[in-house]
Amino acid sequence: MGAGADADRSSLGISVAISSLDRPDALSRCLRSIIDGSALPGEIVVVDQSRDGRAGAVVDEVRGAVPITYVLDAGRGLGRSQNLAVAHTRHDHVAVLDDDCVAHRDWIATIGRTLGEVDVVAGRVLPLGPDVPGLYAVASRTSSVRRTFVQKALPWEVGSGNNFAFVRAWYEHVRGCDERLGPGSDGRGAVDLDLFYRLVRAGARVRYEPDAVVFHERKPRRERLERRIPYGYGMGACCTLWLRDGDWGGLRVLAAWVRLRASLFARATARRRWLSAYEEALVLAGTLLGIAYGLRTRSPASAPARRYGS
């Protein structure tokens, strides 16, 4: 896109935070989708936990239209990476996107408009590209129904961690991501659901906005199956951690979660959809393992730098 086209687009006071790990080609595609949008963010912050410098080279290739901050992090974990990214942002509104996602051209414009009305926005996640044999949609969120959430909302109904945005003050108010959770940590998953739960419980105005769309890369069946146990593990872990903190809402959420997954397992079994039944069995097994992790892990008070700002 030429300089004249860039001049015709507005730059909004939004920081985009991207966590990256060993996917330089996907990161390049992700960054270009943002830069080619109908509106530009004020900046992009990329935190890279890779063991080589390929992502840094990708960032250098797309510098120009938008200021980009590149942070090479020797640590590991999505919660840590997102906290670090937010700490490097300079705008009051922050949008989060995974490196294997592609933003719709109106993604930034929609977030900018919606964050003027609420404190937290989550949006649709659709499969990227055409249906290809051997590749499967992962972590999709396809509902086109706009919703506003109140304090007793179930966190998996709110949104997905690869497409959300927030007013920075609210992120700081709940102390950001719990670094004991999420991919790359011992908690393995649910860092996004834990964050959504704490934001809603704290009184943030949260909206699911179907017009805020990103497209998520399809994955091989093996990778889809590999995510099932961590998905349940993280949910069991965060519910148990809430209970240990004296939040009895964790018991209500855990019960609802187990009922949901058991119902999906029973339905798949009744219809002889054995792969789906197997996936739900993995999620339930992961939930039990996650509860055990939540019971034995240290609290943030005894484990330094576990949450944003600690």
C-alpha cells in the first residue's frame, strides 16, 4: 500500500500487543493484516519468546506505517508475554492478537469505536482461508449476536484470548494476566478465561462485539487434539486458584464447566461422533489434572512476578 493510501487512513490511539513464539511467517502475515487495515493503530508491540532472531527480522521488514516496539524475552509463557507487551504500550486502549491470526481490515476501527462505549471488547474468531482436507478450525468463536456481560457471566462465553481489547486502567486494576496460567506455563491454559473472569467480577463493562473479527490459522488434527488437555487443565487450575483466594464463584464456574463438557461428551457419544467424544474426554481429564495443579501451586504472594505489576 502506497504512502498516499496511508495518508488517507486515520491512526487511532490503540496499542496492539502481539505475543510470538517460533512462527515468523505467521507473525509477518499478522503484522501486514494490521498495517493494511482501514484504520491504523497508534503502535504495535511484539514480545518474542523465540530462541532465534527471525521474528525481529520480520518486524524490521514492516516498520514504517506504524511504530513497532520489538521485545525479545528470554522467559516463557503467554501470560508473561502479554503482561510484558502491555507494560511496553503507551496508549490507554490496548488490543491483543495472536501471531497466528489475521485481523479483518476493520478490526482496529471497530475496536476503537467500541472501546469508547465499554471497558473490554471481545470479538469473533473465524477459520482462516478455505476448508482444506487435513486442517481443522481451532478456537473459533462464530456467534454474530452482540452481548453485554455482567458479574456472574461464565468466562468462556465472553470471548477468546486471540481477539480482545481493553481499557488499560482495567487491566492494571486486576493486575493483568496470572502468569501461572496459559500456554508455556505450568498451568498450560485458560490465561484468557481467568482474565475475563476477574475483569467481569471487578465490574468492568464487557461486550462481545461480532463486528470485531479476526481469522485464526487452521491446524492439523494432531495439534487440535494436543490442545484439548491443556484447555481443560487451565480451566480446572484457574477455578481452583479462585477458590484458594476465597472466591466461591470458582465453584459455580467449575460446576458449570464440568456440566458443559460432560453434556458435549454424552451428545457426541449418542451420535457416535467418536472423535468429538474423545476430544471431550481429553478436556475432562485435563480439568481433573488442572484442579490438582491449582491445589499444589504457590500463591502470587509467595511466587514473585506472577501477575502484572507485582
